[in-house]
Amino acid sequence: MEGVSYQRFPKIKIREVKDECMKFELRNTDASIANALRRVMIAEVPTMAIDLVEIEVNSSVLNDEFIAHRLGLIPLTSERAMSMRFSRDCDACDGDGQCEYCSVEFRLSAKCLGDQTLDVTSKDLYSSDHSVVPVDFPDSTGYDSPEQRGIVIVKLRRGQELRLRAIARKGIGKDHAKWSPAATVTFMYEPEIHINEDMMETLSLEEKQSLVDSSPTKVFDIDPNTQKVVVVDAEAYTYDDEVLKKAEAMGKPGIIDIRAKEDSFIFTVESTGAIKASQLLLNAIDVLKQKLDAVRLSDDTVDADDQFGELGAHMRVG
């Protein structure tokens, strides 16, 4: 139809943000963009991960391939991964993937000399670049404890030794899960819940309580003062329809109306620690903008910057 514009300008409102996790609302868009953002965060935001391992000495109980696999899954701090080169595109080393522009070298050397079992952990990996190191997970007090000595790679007994060289490269989760910066990314439609007060007044207190208890996630409760059914946590609703089925079984269909806002989504993001959760979102928006620009068909197609260029600027604490 001429004159009808389907252009949208998505907005983000931050609800909660920490280094390792965040919760935000994505509004004024549809499920296709919400799911695209989710998939980009999981699979297309680049990080650093160990991709090549050269074992020099290994007398542990684990074979070389097992150790190499465990090293690859250790998250590395990747704040500058976006500016680094993919090894396949690096002209400084002709695609060899072992230069300062596209890789970081790690060394590990450990030998058990005593009778106590020696834990070889991610903290025993020594990096050639101080900005790319194994992620550290402090305890709840913010200080390291003996139990928080990094991610265990292998355990050595007396006389056993492990010595190796490893190369970390830039990659994305689409190529291998070890490059994914996201532990979890989920979104749900924001629910709208309306209670028909006139119909609700026809129920006895016991019937109201039965209706409230039918919701397994405790969306509703009864106000002790007014004896009315109230919504205590709309976002706890999981679209299970249990309360709607209960209303129908009581012969009161329509007493509660629950609908999903089709242009509003609530995201929960948890990072592996490779990058902060907030940076993960910003990087994902940049990657998504690049993808949208790549599929423009003509000059009069809406530029991705028009719709997403200000998205990061609209992030605000709510």
C-alpha cells in the first residue's frame, strides 16, 4: 500500500545490569528482530579462544586431545576481539594465524614435585598479551580463595608433568561453541494481564484462592485487606494457560484476560565472562547493523543506521 511505512525504531530500556548478567526491555519492534538479536549475541559476537595447542610434555592421565579440548573451552577476556583480525583474513602473517594482530600466545609449564595432588588450572596459563587472559571468577566476597584457583585443566600426581604452548585466535560461536560469549540469552513477550473485577466479585473467597493457586508461578495473590485478586508479578507468567483453564473449569471464561505485547520483549543475558554483558549487547547491535547494511537492495532502502544507529544511545537504566 502506498504511503504506508513499516519502518520501526527499536528502543532498549535497561532494567538491571552487572558484569556477568543483565536484563533489559526491547520495544517498538517485532519477534524477527528480537530473535535476530538473540542469535547474534549467541553465535556471531567475536571472542578469543585457544585454537591451537602444541603439547611438549604430557605425562598426566589425560591424553593430548582431551587437554587441548579443555583448554579451548576456557573463556578468555575478549574486550578487544572486535578490533582484532580473523586469522584467515590476516595479511600480516599470510593467514598463518600466529601474529600479534590476529592471535595471542599462551605458555603452561607445571610439574608435581610433592605427594599432594597438584591442580593445574587456567591461572597457570601465561599470556603474551595482558589484555587477553583466562577469565577469573572471584568468590562472593570479591576476593580469591583457595577454592577459586581458576578452571581446573588437569590434576597431576608426583612426578607427572604438563608443558605446552597454545595459540588463541578470534572466532565466533557459529564456528565453535568455545567462541560464544553468551552462557544464556532468552527473551519473552511482555504479558498484559487484566482482571474482570465484576466477574471476580461473584466468586467466593475459596474460589478466588483456588484460582490464584492454579498459577504455578505465583502471578496472582489475594489482597488481605480488600479480599480482591491482584497481579503481584505479571512477568512470572510463563504462558502455560493454567489459570485460564481453571477459569473455564469454574464456568468463568474471561474472568482473567492474558495477552502478549507483540512489540515488547524482556531479555535476560548471561555472559561467560569473556566480555561484560552490557558490551555483549552493544557488540551484537553493531554486528546486526552490519548484517542489515549488507542486504540493502537499493539506495532508497532504509539504512540500518537509521533504525539501529541510536539504539545504543537509547539504553538507559530503568
